[in-house]
Amino acid sequence: MILTNLLKFTIIVFLSSCSIYSTKGTIPSNINNIYIQPIINQTSDQEISELIDDKLNELLISQNILEIVDYNTADSKIEISIVKVVDQPYTLSKGTTYENVNEWKYSVTANVKWSDYKKGEIIFDLNLNEWSIYGDSLDMSNDGIDNDGDGFVDSEDSDEIGAPRISAKLIAADKISELVLAKITSTW
Ligand SMILES: [Ca+2]
Ligand SMILES: [Ca+2]
């Protein structure tokens, strides 16, 4: 029993020292490429996984961070599972008999696991959440809302364009893909 506990302790110490090491900004020399496993979508929102997959591929290629390869030759693997997609009332106003929803928040939660494919070690395993706000205007570019929360509103922001709900989904997909990439690069 003591031996088992000692072993567990050693593993914990080892793992935590690894994570300290990896946040120092050193590129793991054994990881040069990535296999993107087909995204698992546990929600009824069929589009969201496709949007995230497209954006993640685009970002990895354009920023030239890791080469995308198939699983046979992969050093690392990323597994994404969309666990939750939800539209929630964001701002309300008082109507005559009940409250009206003026703005909605579209949010997506994904479990993202990046692992060293050859060693079989998990580099990170995180639940990530991103969102976008949309109103009832015909187009996001003139709703007066900072839909992605970046401080730029309507014509100041090229990301704010198109039908509200569709664009909200696009923005959330973009934001979560960017967050995944930030997590990959920040572990180096
Ligand atoms: Ca904005
Ligand atoms: Ca807007």
C-alpha cells in the first residue's frame, strides 16, 4: 500500500514538473506535427463541428505552427469533442406582460485533448468555452453590439457581418479554434 502511494506521489511530482517545464516556452523537440482527429459532436448543432474543423485547419496552416498529418505519421494528436451548445438570453427588457429578450448569447463548450501520440502522454486536457452575442437586427454589422467582445463594434469590425444567429455561430467557432491554437502554442 505504501509502495503504491509512493509510486502515485512520484508520478504526480513527475507530471507537475513536466508541466512547469513545458510552460517555460521550450518546444517539445519530439513534436513537429499534428493529427486532427475527426471532431466528435455530442450536440444537435451539426454545423458547429465543421466550422471549428475548418477554422482550426486554416489557422494551423496559415500560422505554420505544426504540420497537419494523418495518424500514421503523427507525433501528436488533437481530440476535440463538442459537449455543449446553448443559446441563452443575455439582456432583457420589460414588456407589458413579460420580459423580452433583446440579446442572446450563443456559447459552445468543447473538451480538447492534445497528446503526445508516440509516448501516449496527454499534454493538456481542457474544457474550453467561447461565445458570441447577437440581437434581433437583420445584420450583425448594424446591431450596435460588440458581438465578439473584442472592443470593436459593427463597421469597425470585419468579423461582424451577416445574419445574427449564423454569424454568432461562426464567431464562436473562430474564437474557440483560436483558443485551441493559443493553448497549443502556450504549452511550448
Ligand atoms: Ca467586435
Ligand atoms: Ca455588431
